[in-house]
Amino acid sequence: MPIPHMAPPLILVSNDDGHFSEGIRSLSASLSGLGEIVVVAPEVEQSAASHAISLHRPLRIKEIRPSWYAVDGTPTDCAYLAVNHILRGRRPDLMVSGINHGPNLADDVTYSGTVAAAMEASMLGVPAIAISLATRKSFEFAEAARFAGAFARAALAQPLRPGMLLNVNIPAGPLRGYRVTRLGKHSYGFDVIEKVDPRGRKYYWIGGSEYEYQEIPGTDVHAVLKESLVSITPLHLDMTDEDARAEVEGWGVPGFAKA
């Protein structure tokens, strides 16, 4: 009896730095031997776009070359259009977002367009991985891409849960290993810089220039910054605070009955 032909895995690739970035080129190259690669990424940089989606304007898709598309929208738009339009009828086996120019550790996941693209794919039932190069100086992507390719290969060898979402941060330099972690705690400070434009109007830059993190073992921040390990943090979208839920149950609201 003939052995049935198995189609190669379909891998969707995106990011928030733009379709032209070195990070996404390195990532795509590292995944090229694992299956069919389709890139759908923003036309321009969309760093810190978080999970914004474009509901009040039309979007345009430009095919840069075969299987490589640019969208004039957010990372979330890219993932949504990729799954529901560009690849309609062909569910990706895996979505990989990155490689981001800079870390996405701890609370960064709430701001990150890289994570948001993976999160949108996850919400649509596609297992997804967000990958970031955790440095702010020299961006050498070779080692990060090598790990990304190896990790994607390991993921594709598993019976992946629909909607699984993993956040991966890779330190710069030679890699000494990896650790499965939880989100840590850090801060960039809380600066607001006030200036005046040539017409005398005030304007503001937000975002601190100082960086501090808590050295909590088992967290992504500790693994990457203290131990120079790759961090792999599983995420989920159920943000229900069960402790607070139990607390609020006992409040009682005057004049209203609790159902």
C-alpha cells in the first residue's frame, strides 16, 4: 500500500519591525528548511503597536515577491489578514513572529507588536511563537536565528495545542542554554520630557531612560539578564484574576442583588 504524501508544514512569519528588517530576513532563512514559509509583515515599523487592529480604515496588501507580503497596518492586522485572507483555507501549522530588534521581557509583552502578532494568530487557533533578540546595542542575528530554527523544529515535532503562545527572548552573544520561565518584573523609569516647538507649543516625550529589574529566579528577566540564558515563557489570554474574583464576590453592592 503506498505511503500517503505528507505536505510540508505551513509556517506563517511576521514581526513589528517591518517586512524589510534584518530580523525577519534572518528568521525566514532559519525556518526555510522546515516547510513552506509565508511572510506577512508591516510595510513600515510598528514597534510598541501592542494589539491595535485597524477597524476604521481600509488596508492594502502588497506582494513584494512570491510568498512575501507587506501590509500597511499593524502587526495584528498582518496576522489577521494572513490567516483569514492570504492563507484562507490553509491553516498554518505554526506562526513565528520576529526576530525583534530588542527584548520583550516581563511587562513588555503588553506593548509589543511582535508579541501581538503572535497573540492574534494564537487567538485564531494557530500555535505561535514570538522571538526577540534581547539586546539594545549590537544586533547580530546569526545565533538568535540558529536558536529560532532549532526551536521551531522542536515545536513542529510536537502535537501542538491550537492557540499555544510562547514568548522567547534570546540574549546576545554565544548561547549557553535555555530555560522555561514565567514573566518577570522590570521598569524603564517614568520620565516625561517636556519641550517647546518652534511655534511655542509644548510637546512631550514619554518613556524612561533608566532600567531596573527584580532578580526573581525562574523569571524571563532573570534568565536572560542574570544568567545569559534563552527564556521561553508560555503565555495565555485568560487574564482573569481569580484571587480578586473571590474577593469581589464578597463585596455586595447596595441596592442591587447579586445573581
